[in-house]
Amino acid sequence: MRSFAGLLRWRAASLLLLSMLVSCASLSPSGVGRVKRYTVESNGLPAGFDGCRVAFVSDIHYPSLFNARRLGKLVASLSDMHPDLLLLGGDYVTDNDSITAFFSALEDVDARYGTYAVLGNHERRNGTLVVSSMREHGIVLLSDSIACVDAAGGELFIAGVRDSFSCDSVMLQRIDAIADDAFVILLAHTPDYAERSSVEVDVVLSGHTHGGQVSLFGLYTPVRNSVYGARFLKGRNATSKGTTVITTNGVGTSRKKVRFCVPSEVVLLTLKRTAR
């Protein structure tokens, strides 16, 4: 008969193996570990965007662990989602030679209302080349700017922060200039911006943290890349002002080419209109 200690060791080993499998994105036919789905409800959402599907991808760091084969699978997976909007959160490539290939691949995703993006901290060294490639492949860069998306039933606004590591008042002033009842999605590479700036929008989409990239079964995450610790590390959270912040684990890796207990992911957001 198996001893109690032996049973505990067997269960621990099984859990370790399962975590390794979950954290290994290459096992997924989509090219990423999972698709994380959220619903955002608002009575300020125009009727024309009720049910709108928003795909959000960040921190690809192509081609870290995320090689060309998996990039192709990601594009196919995004296309299968039939997104109305494709939003990109920054930190796209690891070397200049990969820029054209990366944005050319994303151009194959047919989002009805287009693709919008912000830059991350890794674009500080190659931002000019990245911006040029975005333009060439039909991606709208939001740099302290706001795009208005029109549908038959109204307008939706997508704002993008140029440098989410500072609290420059330019972006806040431009958001404040939008009508109070407008529905606004804000792209900010780091989730810290939402708390630091006290911005008030319907939802902030961020990356940067990688969800920690390595975690001890979700109990301890040594690297968090946020001044707020684990508060905005991953998933859906709220600022002190009550603004919803969704932080994705991202797709690729940086520094160390490893993920453990933190699966790579893309986000699929569904917008729902509620009664006033």
C-alpha cells in the first residue's frame, strides 16, 4: 500500500508535470497557451458595437520562444476569432530583421474596424523602423492619440498612450475632451499607467508584466515588472478610481526564454451594451 508521504510526492510530481504542460505554449494548436476571454458591459456602449469582438495581443517578442511556425498559427487563430478590432499592446520583436516579417503576418488578420497599436518599452531602440512597418502594413499607431471608430449605431473611441511609463498630461487632456458618455478603450503598454494617472475610461488593455513569466504554481512570482507588485500582474483588476484594467500574460518571453505556470495568451474581449 502506497504510503501517505509517497502519495504526496506522486501528487506533487503530477502537478509539476501538468503545470509544465500548461505553461508550454507550443503544445497549443493556436500557437499560444490559451485564449483568455472577457466581457465588458456598459450602458454607454453604442448599439452598433453591442457584441463587438476585440482581440488583444501584446509582448510577442518575436522570435524569442515565439518562432515563425507559431506566428503563423497565431495569425490563423486570430483570424478564426473573426475579430471586429485587433489591438496590439507593444514589445513586438527582438531584432530589426524580424520587423517586416512580423507585421506582414499580422496584416493577414482581417479585423472589420482595423488594427490599432501602441509602442512598448522595447520599441525605444527600434521605434522608427517599427512605426514605418506598421504604416506599410495598414496598422494605425496611437501615440497620445485617439481613433474614432464609426458604426451604424454610434461611435467607439480607442486611445493609445505614447509612453505609459510617464504620466504626461497630454493623453489625459485628450481623453477628458471626449464626451462623458462615450465608450473608450485605452491601450497602455504597462498597467501601472492606469493607476498612476487615475485615468477614467471603460477599459484599459495592457501587457508588459508577462504575468510574471515564471511562477511557483501561482503562489509566488519573483519578477512582476510593476511598482504595484501583484495588483495588476495579470487578469482583470480595477484601479482606485474603479477603472477596469485587463493585463495579458503576453505571447513571447524576454530575458529568459522560459515560461512556467504562466501560459502565453491572447485576449478576446466581447463588448456588451446594457440598459441605461
